[in-house]
Amino acid sequence: MTAPKNLFSYPAYREKTAKPAPFLPMSRAEMDALGWDSCDVILVTGDAYIDHPSFGMALVGRLLESHGFRVGIISQPDWRSVDDFQALGKPNLYFGITAGNMDSMVNRYTADRKIRSDDAYTPNGEAGKRPDRAVMVYGQKVREAYPGVAVVAGSIEASLRRIAHYDYWSDTVRRSILLDCKADILLFGNAERALLALTHRMAAGEKISTIRDLRGSAFIVPSGWKPAPDWIETHSVKVDTPGKIEEHINPYLMTGAESTETCATAASDAAGKAETEAVTVKPIKIMSREERLANSIAIRERTVLRLPSYEEVKDDPVMYAHASRVFHLDSNPGNARALVQAHGNRDVWMNPPPLPLAMDEMDGVYDMAYARAPHPSYGNAKIPAWDMIRFSVNIMRGCFGGCTFCSITEHEGRIIQSRSEPSILKEIEEIRDKVKGFTGVISDLGGPTANMYRLACKEKSIEESCRRLSCVYPTICSNLGTDHSKLISLYRKARAIPGVKKILISSGLRYDLAVKSPEYVKELVTHHVGGLLKIAPEHSETGPLSKMMKPGMGAYDEFKAMFEKYSKEAGKQQYLIPYFIAAHPGTTDEDMLNLALWLKKNNFKLDQVQTFMPTPMALATAMYHSRKNPLKKVTEDSETVETVRTGRIRRLHKALLRYHDQDNWPIIREALVRMGRRDLIGSGDKHLVPSEHSPLAVKLAAVKRHQKPLVAQNAKAFAAGKATAQTVKHSTTSVKNGVKAAAAKPTAAAKGIARPTTAKRPTTATPQAGARRTGNKAAGR
């Protein structure tokens, strides 16, 4: 594999100014103040512009600026006209369009397809500031504003829709977003390499329509197009072989079994051919092992793998699952081939994924002169996403966990890209010195997964040839380094910085990795937990866990024992906050019931819980749509996956996670009766929910009957314009409070007994959990 060009080895496009712009301009007035008559690149984003490396447009904008390009930002434009898209004029090179750090559909809709009431990436959390399918809409508007302008699509929304994909919100398979957003090229993944190469080449005079060799890029070409005549096309049905994923061998090596099979096949073919024509005799060339390996790699680099067409996967769930499986198996940058998928009489061509950034490149990207604040035009408006990360530091990117419901691996890749200690410590000092409101607490040192910092395969050659979907499932790979010593060193140096009182770890933790390093768990628990630590078992049952590619509860129990041991040694009362998913593919009603019983047994009363949301390209989404398991060979007769699709069953699964909520008791009772588990209905410790005739249930029903007319009356008045929304909300809250009061039992103090300190677990809050599952914390390129 050819070594990539270093991000910072390009000559500057134009002579750099004395210092970077305070903020990238969002108006003509700001351009005038900088002395610009035009922008080279204009970035359109669905997020508010926050000049911080956790926000994709700021990161790529500052990176392009560091190379001498003039970059402008159009943030959250009104898509109902072209006026906002013309605010900065026509760019000299191209428009870059993105939905923002989040997929616009995930941002706007809940897992139940209900419209969200707020948007964390908008000033004051205001909803409705971006359109559905923002990349598509922005691309079309840019074309309308400036016909003929070059358009580059990026971000997680574009990444996850680069091929034909199941769309949960319309319950259809949609074609590649390239055909709908009108972009000339789509850059997927963390696209710094491709973006810089593309921009410099366009600046040198190359037309965007001729740039077809960038890794991490996708584009539309005529049917049958190839980069050169010597390229080989292979259909995916010829390369998908049965067997467990972890048994896939190095595609470059010639094993004994592989050689024997090849020779036998060749001999059979030759014999058959000899019956009809003379066999042409050719001299045999003896090649060394190194020559054979080099030849195999060269052939693979000139091979394109054809996926089933959009028309095929749209109408055939089995072919959809097959395409998803092949796509994910061919995603390692070290050995991935180009992919192509027909859409009618055109092809969507995808080059292999981008090569990961080296540590010095990661440092350079994060060390640029960010203002570390929202753009001044927002005034004093609160932007929830900024408030969440303003005192946190991103130390790495990527995830090798491979959870089937998560989008991070598809977007950022499985290879961990880490920053150096000096770069991270420097950023902490900048937060201390520059960010308003800093009180001495760093809220997070993390990334997609807190404890994958600087973990990697023990051998580069093994990493480049691997085809496993996860380095940690079904077991931790023997070739994966699990030494947490570098992360421990970083923690110790970070908390020793003058002015830093506390370093918290808020990113999700991979606890099956953590238990491999008891020293790390001790360091974490002793110094970096603020009373609560979130981890994600996701489920208690083997069936759904096997479809999630998550470890069993044994690893959770092992980590919990360590956590409690080291918390006790530190003299601290701390709690684990587990996250679980309802209605994931492979989950039965019995699985959810067993999880509810596990929660009750362990005295967990979850507040916020989440229902599985099928996001584009995820393997779990392929299971949801096709009812097939793409973790294994897919055929008409292959494993059928239990899939919860109806609203009532999805509500039941979510209700079982909150078995303690009286509003959920009716639907749970009905399900228990249907499942033949009446033994779980009652008022004893062994019961899950009380009987509807129990004194408590009768009281609750009475409260609801008494309060219901008040709510209805206020709601009717509100509709007539005679009451405020707050009035309706207040009356609804009164009902809930009345229900809670009816359900309340005599307090421990009233009974004259001491309250046990561990009797009640804290409730959960999951904004970061949602971010992890949909890739929100990804940089959004």
C-alpha cells in the first residue's frame, strides 16, 4: 500500500496572512474586513457555526485556511429560497455541503418517527432550522443559485447514504444520495486527505469531473466505466463465502488449502476446455513468495467489486442483506477494493476508504487556531451541543468495536487514530486560558470510545489484511494490543496541569477491554469518575447481543466487581449507569422480559431509555429491513432474524425497560398474560408489575379519572386561543404528580427505620448515548 501524502506537506495555495481569521466569515461584511473579494471554498452546514475541532465545518474550514485557501461558512441557510446560498457570492473552486455533525433525519425525528422539539446544534435549541435530508436539499439549492458550480458533498449524512440504503423514515430503499444531491463528488469518512488533494488539484486547474482517483471518494460514471483498461470487475456473489467472519483469511497470502483448491479448479477447467480445443502451452514462471504477494496486491488494487444494483436491492431483501455484508467485509483501508453499484444506466463508483491519519497529522488538525467559541453573530444564545463539549477534549477517532447498530465505524473506520500527549495537554491549557466559564473541570478526555486511545493491532501487516468486522467480538482478537498504560500516563499528566481540578471521563467505555487492564480501571475509578460512570451492556440476553456484536453480561459483571472494589478502596460512593436498547433486531418479547427482570433484580430504575433506530448502512438496519443476518452468509434459507416493526411491540419493549413507571403497567400486564406469565403480576418482590385491582392501581386510576377533565378542558381552551401551552403543560404535570403521590409509599423516616444508602440507583440521562449510536460525536466530514 502506497504511503499517503502528509496533510501538511502541500505548498500553500496563496501566501499566508500574518494570522488566521478570528472566525471564518459568514457575511460579506466579514469578507470585506478580511480584504476578500471572493471565497475559494464555501461550506454549507446544517449546524450553527462553532469554531471548535469537534464541529466538522470548523475543522475542515480551518484546515483549508491553513493551506492558504479563503473559506466562508453558510450556516443553517433558509432552504426555501436561494438568497442565503448567494450571501457570500460564487466560490472560486466549489461549494462543500453537509448536514452537520448529525444526520438530519436522526436530528429531527425520534425512533418512533415523531418530530423532536429541539435541536442541540442550533442557537437556543430551536427546532426546524434545517430541512429533512439536508445534503440533498442544500445541493439542489446551490445548483439553483449558481448553475454549473462545482459541488462536493460530505459529512456523516452523505457517508451513510453513498450506496443504495434502507431509509427508516420512508420505509423504502432509497438510491445513492449522489443522484439526488446533484454533487460532482462525495467524500466519505473523515475526509481530510481527499479534501486537501481535491482542493489543491482544482486550484491547479484540474476539472472536478476528471478527478477520479481519490481514496474516500464516490461519484457517478457511465455504466461499465473503469479507470483503465486493465481493471478487473468481479461480482459480489462470486466472492461472498460461507463461514464465520473471524475465519476470513488474509486475502493476499497463498495458504496450502487455497493453493490446492485453485490448482484443482484450474485443472478441471483445463480438462473441460481440452475436449473442444487444443490447450495453449505457456512457459511456467517460478515466483518467490514476495513476488506472489506483490502480484496479488497489485491485482486486488485494480479490481472493482460490483454490488447488486439499486433495482435489485430495492425489491429483494435477501440481495440487500448480501450487499450490506459484502460492503462491510470490504471496508478495511489496507485491503478494500473499489466498489460499484448500478443505478439504472449509470454507476455509482466508490474508491477504497481513506487511509487513517498519522499522529502528527492528527495533532496538526487539532492544533490549529480555533476561536473555541460560537460565531459572534449568535450573541448570548445558548447552543446545547456547544455547552456539552466546550470543556472536553477529543483524544482519538475511530472504533474497532463494530457494534451493528452504531454508525461510527462506517464513518470513521475501525483503525484508531490518536493524538500525541503534548497536543492533548496543550489543548487542556488552551481551555483553561481561553474558554469562558472554565472552573477547573475538564468534562471529558475521550472520543467515540474512551479507552481505545492508542490501541492497535500488534502487527501492521496483520491489520492491513484483516477482514474481521470487530476486533473485540465474539472475543478480543489475540492480535489486538490492550495495554492501557499510555492512556493512564495521559490521565496523570492531564490532572497535574496547574489550574485543572478534575478530569472526568464522559465518553462511553468499552468495559470488556478495560478489564484487561485492572490498573486502568483503578486509575479511572479513583480519579476520573464524578459519581456516575456510563457503560453500555445494551442487553442481558444472548440472542440480541449476538446480533449487536456485543459481549455477554459476564464482562459487565467482571467490570462491575472491579468498579465497586476500587470505589470502596478510594472511599467513594459511585454508581454505574448502564444503557440498554429496546426492540433491536434479534430481540424477542421474552428477551425484553428477562432484561426487565434483570433490571428489577439489580434495582435499576432507568429514566431515559432508547428504542432501536435503523440508521442508513448499519448492519443492524440490514437485519431490520431484510430479516436476514448479514453477519453470516446470506441466502433464501439462511437465518431469519426476529424483527420488531409494529409500533405496539416497540412500545412494549421500551415499556419493559421502564417497568417501574405506572404508565407502562397496562401494556406490560397485557403482555404478561399473553406470554403466560401471570406469576409476575402482583405486589410482592418477585412480581414485575402490580395487579390492576391492587390498592395502588385503584388509587392511580382514581387520580387519572379525577384529573383528566382538567387536562382536556385546558387543551380545548388552548386550541381556541384562550389558554397558553404552559397551562396545558401545568395541568398535565398535575396529573402526573397526583399519580406519583398516589403511588408513594410511607417514607423510611416515617417508618422509623434507616434508609439504606444503596437502595436506590440514580436515574440515567442519555444525550451522549444517542450521539454514540448515530455517530454524532464524529467530526461530521
